[in-house]
Amino acid sequence: MMHRVVAVIEVLLCSDYVTQFALGGTLAAFGYQPFIKGTDRMSIAYVTILSLGDALLLIALILALIYAHGERPRDVFFGRRSIAGEAALGVLLAPITLVLAGVVLFTVTRFLPSLHTVANNPLQELLRSPRDAGLFALVVIVAGGVREEIQRAFLLHRFEQWLGGGMVGLVVTSVAFGLGHWQLQGQDAAIATGLLGAFWAAVYLRRRSCMAPMVSHSAFDLLQIV
């Protein structure tokens, strides 16, 4: 019973809400705001600092929890598979994720247009110069591909150990992943990202390595920027 309580606490701590709230509050205390003054445009500097800072903070927290349980990060995140081989698989999976997202968004637009609740993705407004694109590319690789897949692998690992199993973890983390995009990017984007999260979670559970999802996720985000 105590293991389950501890696992729930760890899942909540590593849900990203805690670290983002703490870091966002710190930035606000120093006068940094998410939007450019006098406009409704998000600040690329703020997004970069918050995203990269949160990635480092969350990964450090996850590693601390893994070591506290006497586990090895290599076992949790990469298993026994070749890292290079899994990275190559991730490249091959990238087009599949694009097709999956495209089919979902097309289906929603065609049959459920009311779910397109955000006319223009505010993240697109960040890309106004090559410099902005470069900064955002760094953000999506580190905070998207690397941080989110390490986080997903850790959460799935905890669900498998003490919280009902891998499939329960897949459903919970995928729903949470989608809801994280609900307000900013809209309901249709939330559905697409939730299904993508389920896809990457399934790959991790099947192969016991987050390297392929990490590369696939990063490539997917980079292709969106392009």
C-alpha cells in the first residue's frame, strides 16, 4: 500500500504541472511575462527559458527519484536495446506520426469542425525570423522530444510497478498529454496529441526504450516547424 502512495506522489510531482508552476512563478517574480508587452503575442524568450528550465528541473527530479529507489536510469529509459538502433527506428517512425496526426486533424475538421476551437496556433506566432525558428527548434527537441519521452517512460514505469499496469499508464498519460494542449492549441490538437502520446507510449512499452519515441517526437516537432 505504501508503495502505491509513494508512486502516486511521484507521478503527481513529475506530471510537469508542479515544476512549470514553480518555474513560472519564479520568472514572474523577476518580471518575466509570457506575452510581449502591449500585444497578445507570446514571447519566444519566455517560452525558451521556461521550457528549457522546466526540462532540466523535471529530468533532475526524475533521476533523483530513480536513484532514491535504487534503480538505474539506463534500465528504466533504454533497457537492453541498442541506442543507435532505437534512434534509427525513431527516424522511421517519424513519418507515421505525421500521417497519424494528419488523419486525426482531417477527420476532426471534416466531421467535427466544432472541435477546432483555436483558429490560429499561438505557437506559430513565435516563428517570425530564422533566429526564432532556431530557438524554437531547440525547445521542441529538449523540452518536447527529450523531456517528454523521459517523463513518459518514467510514469509508465511507475504505473507498471504499482499503479495498475502499463495499459493503465498508457491511457492516463495519453489523456493528460492531450489535455496539456487543450487550452493553448484547441480541442482538435488535444485529441491529435493525445493519440500521438498513446503511440509513443505503446512503442516504449513494446521495446522498453524511450529512444525511438524520443527521436520520433523530436523529428515530428521539427517537421512541423519546417
